[in-house]
Amino acid sequence: MADEFRPYFDALARGILAFPRCGDCGRFHWYPMKLCPFCHGAGIGWEAVSGVASLFSWTIVRHDFDPAAIERYGLRAPYIVALLEFADAPGVRLISNLVEADPDALAIGMAVQALFPAHDGRVLFRPARVG
Amino acid sequence: MIAIVGVGETIPLRVSPKDVRALCLEASLAAIADAGLECVDIDGIITDAGIMPASVPADWMAAQLGASLNFSGNLSYGGAGIVAAPMLAEMAIRSGRAKAVLFYFGVDWGSRPGGPYAFHDAYPAKKLFEKPYGFSAQPAYFGLWARRYMHEYGLSEDDLAELAIAQRANALRHGGGQIKKPLDRETYFTSRRIADPLRVADCCLITDGAGAYVMTSAERARDLRKQPVFVHGVGFASVPVSGDDVFTQPAPLLLTPAAAVASRQARERAGVAIGDVDFTEIYDCFSISCLMQIEDLGFCAKGEGAAFIRERGITIDGDLPVNTHGGLLSYSYRLGIEHMVEAVRQLRGESGAAQVTNARIGLVGGFSPPDYGVAVLGR
């Protein structure tokens, strides 16, 4: 694994969802790069987020494209792939799976939250509970 | 100026008994013969930058043909590389580096294990951050775009159906495509969902096959066998986004990367207004991406693609025929080499039942994100 990818998984293993943020210009970027893609700063830190995200888009995958994903993660169709945005990490869009969710009740902009502990380097999300 | 003087393709099949080198060779020989040239006349070879170098390299093709490789090059992988190749050929021909340049491209994704999905293992961040969530196949990427597009612009499943049905009608009229079954609203809505909201009929075919075309100077073209098709203008542009990021990270996610710039470049070089385009062949890997490109190439404003398709018509008899052979959705999925071949045939008046009346200017769009290529061709 490339050096710039490792801190994400190290943080997940400690129960923290964190994204790369440039120490010079302060901007988040994703996926991890060797230098900040905006100012080329080398001092990239990792900033923890709350784990609450908003649903930017989603799709329900209904065909098993990847036998390896079934074998390793039990990821058998149908499953929900979600693209998520974070108010506390603007500029990051994260791919994950939405679980414990009613497929008919999904809506763009709905709040979801990360489920910890993460297993096998994966953090899943579920609809945020109100109150 | 240069011209396309020969085209060739194999019959598109889901699984071919021939391997991809044999397919590319067959298409190349057909294109050279169509031009009325001999293999030894070819002194430059261009192909795509990503797929052919690993499977059907240009030096192998040169050796097999007995052609000299005084010039070779590649600009981009897949669609953009296929459509924008005349830009490289024009540089070679105008500078005297080559006189007759062959472009070829083929795929064996119908028979190769992993098919088109294996391609994305080339991207390290996708492999680490997307594959573990089952986000590793193109229908899922475009399903995600389609869902967001519905939210932002009010697209309906009926709009997607309209596009897919129009292209199937074109394919059946053409008759040479891989799929022969008609598609109506009922069959569309009963077809299997693959990645919501996309159904089977919204996704391109999977094909074993190849295509090729031959280019030379406009001057020499006039003495060759077939009516020349002139390359009036080529556009090629890219955005600084990696292949890892392109389906998820760009801030305006619903703009086909670089398509508007490439289209403007090509039309300015050609001196052609968008309204002068008689037909277009667009990289329709999915119904949604075709609709987005109709907008981003400049045929209508952003968000108005569905209304454009409905009101103007994109079948062969429509106001703007789109994918006159049925496209990647209903003809074959060879990443757009079939689009170049079809555009040339239309401009020569060789398209038979699928012929667009008085086709004089064709615009071909090649999508391989983050790159985009456009060729404006004319007779």
C-alpha cells in the first residue's frame, strides 16, 4: 500500500474516520495524494470527522460483478452503494455501503452515520437516528 | 487537411472464435483494402494508449502487415484515443513523417475473464477505497450519476427509456449490430435492473470485435478508391482529475469531463456551428452518459437533454440522429471504433436503410474520462 493511503486505515483501526487535510492551505482532498493537489504542500495531516455524512447519491447494485467481494466481504447483490459528503470535511466524497436502510426511503441529502468498529478496513454507514 | 480513406470492422459478436489480435488484423486489412491501398503503403500506426499496448501492440501489427513504423503514437485510452487519433495522424502527415496512417482498436471483453471490470484494478485508490464496497463495475458508477442527475435535473426513468428505445430502433434499421431484438417501453420496464436506476437496456453490450481506419492527406485521398471523408477538425481535452477520482470526486460531478472544451475545439477548427451537424455518434456506454454528452457537446443546454431527445428526435429520421448504427447500447461495445467507422459510412452514403438523408457533417464523441475526444468529419 502506498504511504499516502496508510493513515486512513490506521485511523479506522483505532475507531476514527479521518481525511487528509493540507497543513498549509487547510483544504481537504480525496483520494489521498502525495502532495496537496491545491497548493502542493507536503505537510498533510489527517483530521478526524464526526462520522455524520449526507447522502450525495446512491445506487442499488443488483448484479454480482466481483466474485472476490462476495468471498471476502460477503457482499452479495443487492446492496446499496452510497456516495457521501461530510460537513466537517468539505471536498471529500466517500464511497461506502449503506446498511440497516429501507431502499425505498433513501433520499439525496439524508443524514447517515458511520458504524464502528470498522471491520477489515471497511467503514459502513446507516441512516442517522433522529434525536 | 487529412481524410479518412478506408474503414473496416469485424462482425460484432458477444464471443468470437478469434482472438483479439486476429480481430484487429482482420479489421485493419479490411480498412486498407477499402482504401485501395496495399499494406506496404502504411507507414504510420496509431492506436489507443491503454488497452492495445498491452494486448495488440503496434509493433506486432506492423510486423504482421509488413508495414513500416516510421510514425507511431497514442493519445488516450479507449474512446477519446479512438476519436482524436486523426489529430496525431494530421501532425505526422503534414510534417512528412508518414503518408498513410492506420488506426486500429479491438476488444475481447466478451470472452476475457473479468471483461471490462478488470480494467479498474489499474487504479490504486479505487482498488483500496471502492472495490471493498462493491463499487467496481461501470454500471454502478453510472447508476450513481443517473440517480444524482434525476435529483438535480428532474430526469425520469421514462427519459432513459426513450433514449435506449431510439437507439435500438436505429440498430434494427442498420441491421449489422450484435442485438436483433426490438425494444419498446414494456420490454424496457420489464428488463432487469443492474444498478438502480439503470436496467440492462441502459447498459452497453459486451463484445468481441475490432475496427480500423486509414488516413492520408486530403490531396492523395482524392485519387484513392472511395470517396474521401475529410477530417475538418479534431478536439482533445482533459481535466486534471485522475482515473481514481473521476467518477466520484469532481465538484460538478454531472459534467462529462472535458467534453465541452473538446467539442468547441473541434468545431472551431472545422468552422462548423453545432447546428450544422447532420448526425452524431456519441460514446453511449450508458443511456445516462449519452444523454449527458448530448448536453455537454453543445447540442442543448445542461439539464435539457431529455427534452431535446423527446422534442427533436434522435432516430435516423429525427432532427439530430444520434448513433445511427445503434451505438454501444445496441450495435456493439468496441469503445467507439464502430462510431468512427459508421460516421465515415454515413458520409459516403453507404449506410443503406440506416442512411441519414443528405448527411454532410458528422460529429463523433469519444469518452474516456478524464479525457474527451471529438472529430468533426465531412464529405
